[in-house]
Amino acid sequence: MAWLGRWEPLPVALAPTPDGYDADGCFSGNAVSVDDRMVAFYSAHRNDRWWQPVTTAESQDNGRTWAKRPQLLIPEPPAGTTMYRDPYVWRQDDRWRMLVGSALDDGRAAALLYESDDLENWAYLGPFHTSDAAAVTGPIGWECPQYATFGDRSALIVSDWTPQNGPSHTTVHTGREKDGRFAADSPPAPLDHGPDFYAPALLRAPGEDRWLLWAWAWEARDDSWAREAGWAGVLTLPREVSLTADGTVAQRPAREVLALRGARTLHRTGYVTQAVPVELGQVSPAFDLAAALVPDTTGTSGLRLITAADGSEHLDIRLDPAAGHLTVDRSHASLDTRARGGSYTLPFPAKQRPGSPVELRVIVDRSIAEIYLGDEQVLTLRFYPLGEGPWRLQARTTGTLRSEFAVEAWDLTQADALREPPLTGRGRAPTD
């Protein structure tokens, strides 16, 4: 659990070299440890070329300082590509492997495969996996490919990108590898059902057969507000990624996250009817919640996080048994009109039956919420509460029967971690 220890800011690891091969950006990649050094693989960006060549930098002091290689590692993309960036390097079966995100000139997205014995000389082996050529509405390119193996099965994670709209969403393909090619055995599925999750990164836990994942949660507010606040973007909490018996990718908060729980601030059981919401109690702006809800089958049931004293600012989590999905609604989650709204859904567990509880895990840290369903699906979104009243939770239902609940919540304690500034008092829309 070393990552839960004390964190301190260090100098910038990689920055563009003026007039160099990365003059306009050191973009996405990853790093590996070998012997007594770290090697970072990244995309070298210049505005005067459409591709981002792969290059490296090395550190001999555990990442405090880095030395860039004098020449690009892979200076040119393969023929027939129209996008090329974001290396992902890992060790498998006594060899080094690399995937690079790409798009092909026939309209397909692709993850391109390379292999090496020494991290220096790389052989191009062709497309590892591509999108369906017949999917005319599919992605134009794949960014930030990631790959995890689970015995004889594996998962390929890609972030979908189009030239019209840029980054879109992240999908996961499950299947098996054969002869250097990945063969999916089920349709691609969303890795996260929320609007603010992109470019995740995989890491095998040291000494364990366990995959951890972090993702970028971008801003869901106008750029003007982000500039005013002075910061933008956060990382999700680490998640454990696994495959179920039927090949579905499952996610849950990494077990180490339990160590961040402080005092238990809320513990309630009971039921709620349409007549009046039930006040469950107060929570802090950073909390970890576990709930078991038996939803009313005649309507929607769930929890409301209220962040303004008069109730005008709130985030809703609603279960709809008839529609078979969970909805997270942030339409009223910020008093500032520059925050994005919208409702987002993820499907109910397939095993869900009327009268059985639905298990939720909700982790909130000021402007980010990660909502996990019992079958380990997840929805991530950003919201920007500004209300000055204490945060509190309600249980609610619109049905004619009743909804049962059992809810516990704990403060998150991160005294030794760097945290984003509080939102209160920032970013209010002008009144004149």
C-alpha cells in the first residue's frame, strides 16, 4: 500500500525541448522499470507533423531526473496510417511488447503491435486489433491503448477519438490473442458509463496477479471557469480490474481505498415512501458511501446528495426497475450555469429481481463522483457544488409503494495527499 503514503511535489519530469523533436508537447505514454533504471515511453509532439513519434527518456534516480534519448525511438509511422500516438509498453513471455494508438487510411481504428528484446530495437508486427470496417459510425482512431491478460483471456482498452469532436469515450474489447493478433469474442463495451472518463492507464500490482487502473476525469465546466480556478482535470481513484466468468470486465475500487476511510458519519436503515423524503444525515465534501437499496418497483428510487441549504443544488442517483437502469442526474448539481448538466445511465445487474437489494458504492471528492453498481459497473462524472450549506443525503422514491435502504458513509481522510482547492466561492457566474 505504498501509494497511500506521504506524497510530495517533485520537479517536472518531462517538458518540451525548444526546437526539439518534442517541441510542442511530451504526450501520452507509460514507463517501465528494468534493472536499476526507469524508461519512459512517450509521444513526441510537434505542430508541424500529423503523427507523434515514439521516443524515450531514462531515469537512474527513481524518476526524479530524466535524460531524453538524442534521436527518436520510432521516428516514422507505418505506411497506411493516418493517426499515430500513445505508446503502451509491457513485459510478456520474456519479451517487451508495445501498442501504439492509430487510425488506418481505410477508415478503421487500430492498435499497432511492436516487440523488442532490449527496449531499443523494435520490430513492427502489424495491427494487433482494429475496429470493424463496416461500422461507418465507429471511431476514426484509437488513443491510449492498454492491454491486460487474465489467464488465457485478455482485455484491450482503447479511447475512441474522432477528428470532428476529438476525445469521445473509452471502450473495452475482451477476447483472446492468437499468433500476435487479438480476436474479440464479444462486442466492445463501455469501460465507464459516465461522461467524464478517458485515457485510463493499467498497472499490474507489484508482486501480485492484480490489475490496477487509473483514468483522467476531465473538466465538465466552461474553460473560463477552469482558468479562473487555476486548475483542470483530476485522476480517478485506483480501481481493480478483473474478468467475470462470462468475460465481462468488472471494476471495483482498489482494496487499499478502504484505508482512506475515516470516521463513520452516517449509518441508517429504513424505508421511504412517496409522501416525504427521508433525511439520512450529513456528509463531508469527501466521503465514501456503501448502500443497499430495494427500489420501489412502481417508480424510481434512490439517493439525493444536497449541497445547498435550501435544496436547490443537488445530485441525484436513481434506480428505475422498469427501465432496468441506474441514472445519475447532475442537472441541478451546481449553482453556476457554466457547469455542464445532463443525466447518464448504466444498466441494472442482469441478476436483479424485484425485492432484491441493489448494492452501490459511491465515492465523492468535492468535484468528482464515482458510482459503482453491485455487479461492478461504474459511472464517473464531474460536478461543481457551490452551496454553502452542509452537505446531506436523502432517500427518495416516486413510486406508490416503498423503497428500503441501508446506508453507511465515512469521511475520506487524505491529510498527506495533495488535494484540489475547494470550489466554494469560486466560479460563480456574474450577476450583472
